Amino acid sequence: MADNREVVGHGRLSVVRTDADGITVLGLDGEIDHQSVGGLTRALSPADAREGRRVVIDLSRVTFMDSSGVNALIAAFQSAQAAQGWLRLVVVRGAVLRTLQLVGLDTVVPCHPTVEDALASTRPGA
């Protein structure tokens, strides 16, 4: 597994980007709101949207997410689909999971309890 890490900090949100086996894993820590969502959107830059792009976004350390975060996740999902790729979410915290459930995003984007589960679900036969 190749591990190329990039850490981007933006106020109350830090984003660690790891590229492993052709899958981009974004580990988020903190709060996603209108002031900090730029760090997430930059990490999901369309400039690097390639055909078949596969992304796992780990929200397990996110303590708060408003509509700005929801909109960024919807845009990431649509971008991945347009490129014949996919997006998986890792959601552990109750408040963030509840936000995704309220808007119905959990019914559109696969949600997993751990990064390992999200990665395993992408492999054939898993």
C-alpha cells in the first residue's frame, strides 16, 4: 500500500489525504462548517478528478457538520459518479451520522463504521 500523505489544516478542520492502492482516503478531524469547508473541497479538487476515481472520506473524528459539509459531500459523490468512480463514507459519531440521515445522504452514499470496512467493501467479493 503506497502512502502519500498530505496534511491541510483550516481553522477547526484538518484534512489528511492518503493515497493507497489507487484509493484516496481523506481523514477529517474537527468541524465542517462554512468557514472550514474549503479544506475539504480543496482536498477533493476536481483538477485531480480522474476517470474511475475512488474516494473514502473518514468522518469519524468530525464533531460537527452543517449544510456546507453536506453540500461538499454531495458534490464529491456527483463528481465521483461522473468520472465512473465511487465515494464511500466512514461515519462513527452520532451527530454527524444523524445529519447525514436527516438529509438522506446515507441512503445514497455507502456509509461504513471504519476505514477498513469501507476499503474492504470496494473489493470484489467483499
